[in-house]
Amino acid sequence: MKRAVVSLLLLCSLPLFAATLKIDLLAAHPNQLHLAWEAVSGADYYDVYLDGAAMERVRSTGVVLGSNEHPLESHRRYEVLVAARRSGNIDVAADKAWYETGGWEGLYRWVNVTDKDNKGKCRQLEFLVSHTPPYYSIQALYDRPYTVFPLLANDRINEEIPFEGESEQQQAYRANAEVFNTTKFKPSVWSVTSVEFGIDRYQVEVKTKVGSLSFKTRSTYRFILSPKGEKELHFETKGDGLASWGLFTSPNPGEKGVFVCTCIP
């Protein structure tokens, strides 16, 4: 009852118009909201607002808010207002609604379609993404699940960790190295030098020592919505020095070295 009263008060805060407009949600993706409404008689265009900020002026009866380039936040409730107007910014009708985006959690899979597989080590990849507010955690499913992001807690940034050892983090690092290292070099120690959290992109930089040599690798996990509306996780690792030629990258045509993993329904 209380929620109904609050909704009524919010609707009453909009001006009263002779024409009516009702916003409908067609789809709620992790980074996009797809909205539509019926044409309003006398309206020349529609102004769309998101959380009070002007987003677009359209002449059609629908809009997509958010994109891969300019994503909305996942699992967030947004206020949407659409105002139907005549030329000269004369209001004809308006509606306000609240919609929540979806999430990126799920099981993602990449399948190798070539015969290049790092000596049989990389025929398929699977990542399990879990929502751990305010971020996501990512596990690589090898012989068992290994948490690969975040690899270490923030208070352990720049801590040197021996390659050998039985801690969860050491096992995760070795499991990753087994899949993506194309050389026979064995690291002595490694350390996480930086971690970045974004709306749709996570990145970890790792410094590795092999004897007297050292190099850095940067692993990026990016969440993408495909043209078909499928959730994808794009994973890639780039390195400098020894790692620039010793890393296995996606050999699939068209992926340009990026492992494009699709969410499994």
C-alpha cells in the first residue's frame, strides 16, 4: 500500500496533459535499457531523460539507453522520463518510470575452432562470473575453479609471491600460466602491481620475474553485449619484454587475439 501511495505521488508531480504517454520496457540488459511508447498526437519529438539528465531527442517512439561504448551500470535502478513536445519545446505529454538493468553474472565459454591450441592446453575456456557487490568476481574453470579476478586483495598490491606454493592465489597463477605460457621459462616470483575496476572493464597488471629477467602482463576482462543481445566476456592478455612473444592469444579468425566468450544460457 505504501509503495502504491509513493508511486501515485511521483506521478502526480508531473504536469497534467490532455494527451497520455506510457513508457514500456522492452528489454533490460546489463548495460542497456530498451524503451518504447505509443505515438502521442500532436508531438513533433520526444525528449528522453535518465536520472534527470537529458539523453536524446528522438522522433521515433522508442530509444535504447546505453551501449557498449557508453554503458549503463549493471544492477542499477534508473529513473526514466520521456516528454512528448511540439516544436518550440511545448509540452504535450510526459511519463516517468523506474527500470533496473540486468547483470553480467553467468557461465561464459570460448571454443577454439583452429588447430593452434598451445600444445593441447587451450582447446576451450570457461569463466564463471559472480556478482559480489559492488563488483564482479571471475573464476577460470580449469581442473577446478580458480579465482583470477581479483587475483589478490588490494592490501597485497606489489607484494612478491613465490611461484611455487599451495595458497589459493599461487595455484590460480600457476593454472593460468599453464594455459597461456607458450615458453618453457619458469617464473620465480610474481606480484600484482595494479588492479582497475570499471563499469564494464576490469584489468590486472602482474609483474613476473624469471631469473634475472622481469616483465609485465596486463589482463583485461571486458563485458560486451553482442548485436544479437547475447552477453559476452572479452578476455585478453598483453605483455612486454619476454611476455610479448610468450603469451598464447586467441587464434580464432576475426577475434584479433581476444578470447570472445559467450554466456551459456
